Amino acid sequence: MSLMKRGMGLLLFAVLLMPQAAWAQLQPHRAEYIVRLGTAANAPRVGRLLQDITLDCKGWHIRRDFQSEIALTPSLKVSLAAQLDGEESRDGEGFLYRTALNANGDKQDTSGKVLWANGEFRADIESSKGPAHIVLPALTLMPVATVDFLVQRLRANIATFAAFMFSAEAMGDTFRIDVKELDKRALKPPPPVVKPVVVPDAQFWPVSMTFTRLGQDTAAPLFTMRAKLYNSGVLDRLTVDAGIVSMMADMQDFEMHERPTCRDR
């Protein structure tokens, strides 16, 4: 059961990775995803993810709600609910967030503040485990800057590269992401029950992203994700492989929000 919880958490984290991008790339939007267990065309639906991202002249506002339930046997179920509220500054030098996780009734709330000062990022985190104060490794990017970095490299026709990202849901860990552009035929079509959603963005890249936690005893990747990454920073056709479990997330509803008009932009 713990492995299944871990797998669902990885999918949540993988989607969480990609909600924000710098001003020049991401389009504010609301997207809802169907989450399925396994990669078969008839894989059972086990959850949903709602992501709503808005933008004002101060920065990004991110709201996410993830719900899932897996029946391992008629009498044994694994349920997971997770919410995130975050505020990302436009310059990528500040990130405030609050998370709530409920895994089979085991609840954990976390809040954090990450700020750039004196040439480094410092994270102050409060959780049920107590306070944590972390200095992030060099070259770490906030989630906002990470997606911007990915899109810029892909637009420059750089097919393989690495990035380093701060993860709020991993209690302040930094992850190395090894990115590789794939052939457009590498992504499988959505299951027949999933109605395709039109994203108003013609340019996209099929990508593979391998995630490794920095500082762990082994360099073995934590999981790999394949996805359709649009030039606007929107993701679709996610497939997460965590070894013991694989999951898919397909967009089922999409709405674009308006961008603000600001004096300095």
C-alpha cells in the first residue's frame, strides 16, 4: 500500500512541476485532468487533477486540487487528496506556498517561503515535523523559472539538457531533471474514452524528463515522465513511470485566462 501511495504522490509531483513558467512563456489557464492507473487503453480511472493558474502584475497565483482512490481489493482502498496554493513572483526570486496532503486519513500541512538573497536561495519550511531552514544548491531554479528554462532550450533546438528544480512537495528537495526531446510519434494517442481538448497553441514538443533527487545515496532516478509540452507551458498526455507503478494524466477540460496589462511590461 505504501508503494501505491508513493506512486500517486509521484504523479501529483510530476504535474506540480509544470504549472508555472516565466512571464514570456506560460499562459494563465485552468485545466482539468483525468488520472488513470497504468498505460493500457482501458486503464481504470483513479482520480482527477484540477489546476487553475492566474496572473496579475505582482506574479502568479496557483491553485491545485488532486483527488484519487485506488481499490486494491474489494475491502482495501488507497485514497489520496492533495491541495496546493502558491504565489510565485514575476522575477522568479520568491515563492510562497501552502500544501495539504491526506493519505488514507494521515494528514500533513506544510507552508514554505523561498527567497533569493545575497546570491543564493534560502527556504524556510514549517510542517508537522518542525521547522526547516535550507540553503538550496547552486543553479537551483524555482518552478516558474524551470519551465521557462525548458521551453527556451527547446525553442533553441537543444534536444538534450539538464535543469535543477526546487520541489515544494518534497520538503524542499532539489531535483535534477534530464530532458530529452522525442520524436512526435513517441507519445501514444489518448484512450478512446478521453475526448481530445484543443489547446490554442500550435507549437509543442514531445519530451522525456527523468527526475533524480540531489543528495540521495544513489543516483538512481526517482521516476521518468513523458509529456506533450506546449510553447505556452501547458502540459498534456502525461505518462509517469515510477518503476513499481505507472500512471497517465489526460486533459479533459481547458480554459485560457486573460493576461494583465502592466506598466512595466
